[in-house]
Amino acid sequence: MSLSLIGIIFVQGYWINNTVENNEEQFSFNAKQILISVSNGIQYREFEEMFFPLREILDSIEEPDNKTIRQLLNISIDNTTRSFAYANDILEEDSKLFSSFINFNIDTVKLKNILNRNVDNTIEETKSSSKLGTKSKLERRIEGLTDLQRKDYEIVIGEIASFIPIHRRVRKKEIEYFLKKELEERDIKVGFEYAIYSKTLSTKVRSDDFNLDHPATYAIPLFVDDQGASEYQLLVNFTGKKQYVLSTIKGMAILSIIFTLIIVVAYSSALSQLMQQRQISQIKTDFINNMTHELKTPIATINLALDSIKNPKIEGDKEKVQRYMNMIREENKRMHAQVENVLRISQLEKNELNIKKERQELHDIIEDAVTHVSLIVENRYGYVKTHLGALKTTILANDSHMTNVVVNVLDNAIKYSEEEPKIDIYTENVKNSIVLKIRDQGIGMSKVAQKKIFEKFFREHTGDLHNVKGHGLGLTYVKRIIDDHHGQIWVETERGKGSTFIIKLPLIS
């Protein structure tokens, strides 16, 4: 199950990562298509803007010279900027073009022949294609041209346009319009920054926040000549690329993660319950073994006593018969007490134990409990000393159950004292409560046992020795009774130095 769960998580991670990579490749493909469309749109617009004015110039002026063409096409330059200058790696286009501008020279005769070549056929083709209202005037005209005509026009107009500074050839609003249009058509919602570079130098055509080192930067050549070369490049940063790519798989990724987490939680819960059930099974087995031992001893004693009474030699000895009868009675009480303990816990869990409370003096209850264990302590040459310092001792309690509580704690102190048991009992008043402390000098317990000591069936392991018998219900019963009396109980202990059980109960006036 663990291997399968790890495999599922690995496959989900691989799938998500693979999908992100595929979407990034798709985005890159779309970005390149967008830039191609933007580049073509800019070139088409320039071609349209120069084609018609240039043809009108040549039609209206029989022999135009280069100066006339420059003036009519508004190809001009500020003569004050004649030196090459760079500011923050931004190219001064007018200065760069100055030396080429003074050599501006077009073969007007050849130009006129090219522009008038098959002009009638072009017009006819344009008229026939004008039925397609969705296409622009330039697109309809270009469709009517042959490949040779189109190439001629592009070469001529490209040569003329090369004398115009780039910031006059391309407008910022035009780039923004084309980019927004293409992004909307593809339903791609990302921001963008752009710039046009001449070789490695930035031109004036750029947005304010363009960053050349941005990871989502794409480039496309602008104004490609007949040799396939270009002096300019359009570079675009798609600033929201990462967020867009992740948003395309966000829904499926979230569902995948949620379902995987549900599986992990369910698996963890099942594993935890399995371990708890195993632990409970082991505890119950130990409980049954301990309970069997606890019942087996008095049963064996009773059987021996009965056999002895039946013996003819004993029948006439009333003193011995009485002794065996008392032994049977005591062992019977012992078995009854064990069964009662189990039944009490069961009733407490079902809230069926009806505990009637009355005004009681805690010191009297303590004294009564000490008399129950005094003989056992004396037989082991130990002691139980009381230091009853509380001035107010009146509590609302059940005499029988509260006595059992103190007896159970004292019994624990005796059991877990390897040598003679040395037990001290203290009381004191703390505000409106009385605090009872039962301190022993036994073996103590570990920090783990300290946390679990009041849990049902819990008994701390004492190695392979089974000299301490019990069924792990005594302190559980104690905790339930104290809780029912609105009190608190906890233990302070240290391995090898003994334990102190502290009971805090509310006083009544």
C-alpha cells in the first residue's frame, strides 16, 4: 500500500510537470506565431503606406529626381545630428542613417517600370477579389500580384524605407495594437513589454519596462530584405507567461492534489487504526492473562481449603475448619473485588454508574483508606505516614468510591516499591480546593508511562519480571472517579526515585 501510494504521488507529479512543459512549448509556439503576425502586419502597413504615394509620384511627375522623391515621401533627417552617438546603448538612428542618406539614389526609370508592370492586371485582380470584404485593400492587391511582381515591389520599397529612421517606420501604438489583437484572438491573457533592437543596440521604439534578460523573451526579424537579412529585431517580454501556463492546468492540478491528499489521509487513518487495533489486541491479551492469574490464585486456594475441610483429620478440628472457612471467604472477596473493578469501568464508560455524593471529610476518607493497606505495608516492614496540613477538608463526594481511589493509589505505591514501601501522604489548601499528595520511594516510571498511566489496560513493562500483577484498570478507575467529582489528578515521577500522585478536589462551605 505504501509503495502504491508513493507510485501514485510520483505519477501525479510527473503528469503535472509534463503538462506544464507541454503548455510552455505550446505557449512558445503561439508566441512565435504572434510575433510573425505582428511583423507581417507592420511590413504590410509600411508597404501600403509607401506603395500608393510612390506610384502617384511617378505617375504625376514625368522624370522625378531623388530629391523630389525624398521630399514627397517625407524622407528627411535633422542635419544637426551628423555624428554617431550612443546613450545608454540606445542607437541614434538619424545619425546612423546620415551617411547613407546623402547617397540616396534611386533608379527612377527602373522604379517606374516596375511599378507600372502589369498594373492593369493587378487592378483587375484587385476588383475581382474585392468581393471578399473581410480582407484589407493591401491584402487584395497583393493577392493579385505574381510572385515576381511582389518581390520587385518589396525590394524597391524596402530600399526606400531603409533610409527612414526606425522610430518613424514603426509606431509604439501600432506594435501594442497588433500584439493585443493577436493575444485576444488566441485567448491568451498575459502582459507584455516590447523593444526593437538594431543588431545588439536598443532603438527608441521600446516600452518603459522592457527587460532584455526576461526569461520569457521572444524575438522576430523586422523588414527582412530579399537576401533574408534584417537589420532590426522585434523583441517581446510576455510578463505573465508563468502564471498563464500554470492557470491552464490549475483546475486539474488542484483536483489531483486534493484527491491524492484524501488518499494519503485515508491511508494514514487506516494505518493508524490498524496499529491501534493491534495495540488494543495485545493489551487485551495481557489483560486476560493477568485477570486469569488474579482469579486462578484464589480459586486454587479455595479448592485447597475445601479439600482440607473434607479431610477426616480436619473435620473434628473446629479451629482449623474455621480458619479454612475464613480463608475461603477472603479469597471469595478478592475475586469479587476483581470482578467489581472490571464492572465499574464498564459502567463508567456507559455512564451507567450512579454515584451518589454527600458531604465528606477528606481526612476521614484518607484515614479509612490507610487502615485497608496498613497490614500489607507492615508485612513488608514499610510505613505509611500522614501529614495532614489542610485546615478545610469538606468535599462533596461518595465515601465508598473516594476511599477506593485512595486505596488504589496506595496499592500502586506498595506494588511498585521493590524494597520496603515508604509512603507519605500530604494535604494542603490551595484557594478553594484541597490538594492530596501521595508520595512513594518506589521505582518510578518513564516519561512515556507518565503520559499513559491513566489509560485503560495500560501497564508499564518491567522487563521479563512479572512480580507486579494487575490488569491495568485501577488508575483508569481512579481517573474516572476524580473526573466525576470535578477534580484533577496527575503524577510527578522520576525513574528510580519514586512517584507522587497529586489529587485536587473542590471544597464546599
